[in-house]
Amino acid sequence: MATELNAFELDKEDIIAKANARGESEFLIGKRKEAVEQFDSLEMIKPDKTKVDKWDFFNVTSPVVEGSTFNTLEELPEGVKELIDLDKVENIYVQHNNTPAYLQLNEGLKNKGVIVENIIDASQNHPELLEQYFMTDGVKLDENKLTAYHAALLNGGVFIYVPKDVKIEEPIQSVVLHDDESASLFNHVLLVADEGAEVTFVENYFSNLESSTEKINIISEVLAKDNAKVTYGSVDFLPKKMTGYVNRRGVASNDATIDWALGLMNDSDIIYDNTTYLMGDRSNSDLKIVHVGRDAQKSNFTTQIIHYGKDSNGHILKHGVMKDSATSIFNGIGYIKHGATRADAQQESRVLMLSGDARGDANPILLIDEDDVTAGHAASVGRVDELQLFYLMSRGISQKEAERLVIHGFLDAVVSALPIESVKAQLKEVIELKVLS
């Protein structure tokens, strides 16, 4: 049931007592205190064209729900193993509900100083790095009520640090298994690629539940230092009736690249914020998002690439399919700040509706404070192309199969960009499930 925002309060004493009982670091407990103290004074998010005053982002049943731990990959649940190439995977972190369940990192990478740890342990083991990067340059703790709420109730996530000039050839994969209806997900990903480093990170949120009334509050911070390159892929598939806020943020320095390939297949009602700051000269970001909405699901996507650096390049590509009575808002923003000369901001949003009750809005926005730049946008909202269907059906293909082929082709721009074959296959299966159900 929806809560009145002004009536909701965080229990500071309870939060701190439980954090102390878990043996958390002074740094992390300090962040929780700071979040609770600022919570009441902060503004609520106001996503464009979506009213969230009746959405219940709060009232978490339990701050931490335990899961199982595993000694080997073979012990992992079948649904998780389907996301992993057991013969090839070298670097993987698994979280079961709110419990760090399994970690495997190539010994050669450890010797080079690569860090992959659950974020709560990392706050104790690597305080100098967490204090430097956690909710500082990426997402600010006091950005809004939901970022403070996230810091107060943080209950999972992973910290990844890649030292200078270390280039990781095999992806680092994170899998979060959600199979308890009382488990909320306040996950935080902090990925730092130091100067000249390269890494591919792929995360999966997977649930075998049909529904849960718990909350999703996920924040990812990706920091790419000078000449670093980060490829970030994700497939999210969480159940119906959850309420969520997902904020993925990137900061790129000189000659750095942050590329995103996101398969956002959740059945929950979620507000998505994906913003990349191109702070450095010649910095780059390529953002691809694919989404399928079904039933009465509500989604709002705000995707921004903000240019500060000269000769920076930012491209946004979003494709969504809406069916049943699902609604989705696609807000794309390319913002070129004064001084970002010769910046290039491009974006494209396409929405395909499969029923008369489905609704999708695509809103491309260009904000330009500089003269010597290149910018462009395209947007379309429509139904399945009858000519394409007719052509396929004239070759003996049934209407249902023809629609399936058209939809897969429509979404393939993002699907094909995912960097792990097993995850790419999973996304195709999820698309199949959501479109044909």
C-alpha cells in the first residue's frame, strides 16, 4: 500500500544497532548515519511524465534477508548456472538475496592488484578506496530521498577496482539471485577503472518468484580514469509487484570510454536513471537499452549523457516493446555544456506497441550551450509494421511467428551488444517469454 512520504521516518537507532551487530566498518556506519540525518530534508525524485507520489519505495519488511553460500560453481542453483558458462567463467561474484554467496577471481588478476569483493567487506578491507570513491563523484548520498534511503539500508553489492594499465580480457560477472518474497535489494556496485585500465562487467538480477512486494533500490557507480575503458552489460529480470529505483551512473575522464548495454526486463514498476558524465576531453559513451513491458507495468527511463569535455562523444540508443496495458516513458537527454567544443551528442528512441491499451512515449531532448558541436536525435512510437508481417506471412510463416521475428529484430541492436554469450542467450529467452506470454 502506498505511503505518504512526509509520514515515513527512518529508525536511526535500529539501523545503526543492526550495522554494529554485523560488524560493519566505521566508514559505512558513518554513511548510514549521514543518510538518516539528511533523509527528511531531501526532495523526492520527480521523473518527467510519471507521478510517483503514490508509489511505495519505502516500508522495507526486513533490511537483510539471508541466503545460502556455495563452495563451488556446481553447487549453484540451476537458474544461476544457466547464466554462467561453467567451462569458461573465471571471474564471478554471486549474491543470494542479501548474502555474499560465492566469489571466484583469477589468481593472475589478484596478483596484479585487481579487487572484487562484496561492498560491505570492501569498506573494511579497502577503506582508503571506498572513502575516495563511494557516493562521491558518481551518485551523491544527498541527491534525493531515494539515494539517502539507499545509503541507509544498503544490504548488498560488489566493489571492483582495476589498477593502472591492467587490461582484463575475460569479463567479471555478478549474479544476484532473488528467491525470497521478503528480500529487498539495496545493492550498490562501485566499479573503478584506474588510468589505462580495461574491464568488462556484466551483472544479472534474476528471480524465480512470480511476485514480491519488496523494494528495489539499486545504485551503480562507474568511474573510468584517464584512458580507461569500461564495458558494462546487464540483464535485469525481477518479478511483478516490486517497486524500484535503479540509478546507474558513469563518470569518464580524459580519453576514457564507458559503454552500456542494458537489458531491462524487470516486471516491476521501476524508475530508471542512467546518466554518464563525459568530464574529460575525448571521452566517450555509447548507451544501449532494451526493454519489454507487459501486463499493467509502469516504467520510466531517463537516460542522459552530459558533455563537459572537448571532442567528447555520446550516443544513446533505446528500443522498447510494450504489450497488454503496460506504459513506458523514454526520456533521452544529450546535454552539451559550455566549453565542450566539438562534442557529438546523438540519440535514438524507438517504441513498438503490441496492443491498443499499451502506451509508450519517446521524448528526445537536446540541450546545447556551445556553438561548435554536432547533435541529432530521432524518435518513433508505433505498432508492428503490417508490411513486414505480410511479407513474412507470404513466405508461409504464421502471424504469431512473424510478430516474434519482427520483435527480435527490433530489439537486436542491444541484444547483440552484450559481451557474454550465455547472458545474451538468457536475454533472448526472457524477451521470448515476455513477448509471447
